Amino acid sequence: MAEPKEEFLDDIDQAVADELEPEMTEISDEAAEIDALRAERDAFQDKFMRALADAENTRKRAARERREAEDYGGSKLARDMLPVYDNLKRAVESVTDEQREASRALIEGIEITMRELLSVFAKHGMKVISPQIGDIFDPLEHEAMFEAPLPGTNAGEIIQVSTEGFMLHDRILRPAQVGVSSMPKQ
């Protein structure tokens, strides 16, 4: 059995505990409230960081889309202008020396118009894809219109250029249309 001194101390401890119980409850309530506020703060900070990252991603996406719109927004018009270039080129190439002498001013006007059109194309990022006979067929830049076995050539070599191609910045606007040798290796 406990000694009277110990009982007395136990009674004092119990009395102090009873007296401090409201304060301890208040402290534990405050600690719980502080913990809840910290958790809420952390949740808000997480939401803020996510919103900040989303805003940055949106800004980058908008900048990329703006650049693409600037670079490629006119691609439909550019594609529609290619037949004009093709017809001017065919007109210049079909002129004989005799016709050139008789209509020098007209032919020079057509050539100047074609050069100006190429200048406008270059100003807006368009480049001519002009393969030469004997070049190797590149499916990224060329469109094979036909294959034919042509003696003196190797398989995959360009044997005819039907139409020049065009690139708009780094994208194919129209591939060059070519004929390709299908000569088997001997």
C-alpha cells in the first residue's frame, strides 16, 4: 500500500492535473488549430504552385502558338500561289530565241514578275526545292510521280523533274514532283 506521503503527493498531482485540465485542453485545442492551419496553408501553397506552373505552361503554349501562326498562318495562301509561280516559270522556259527578240519587253516583264514573286516567297520564309537530274530521291522533299528503268542510271536517282517543291520555314509546303529510276543493279 502506498505510504501517506505518496498518497498526499498523488493527491496533489491529481489536484494540479484537475486544475490544469482546462488549460491543457485549451493548449491541445490550439495545437490542433495550428496543425489545421498549417495543413490549410500547405494545401493553399500547393494550389498556388500548381496555378503558377499552369500559368507558365499557358504562357509558353501561347507564345509557341503565336510563333506558329506567324510562320505558318499564311501557308494556305502560299500554297495557292504556287501554280502562279509554276505558270510563270513554264512561260519563261517555253520562249524561243525568236520570240524573245520579237517580244523582249513582255518577256522581261514576266521574268521580273517571277523574280519578284520569288523575293516575296523568300521574305516570308519560303524556299524552292529544286532537285537536279541525278540527285538521289529523298521522300522527305520529293514526290515520285513515276518510276522507270533508264539505262545509265542507278535505282533511286532522279531522272526527271516535273515540278519544283517548296518549303515554308522547316515544313514541306509542296514536295518536288520527280521521276525516279528503277534500274535494277547489275
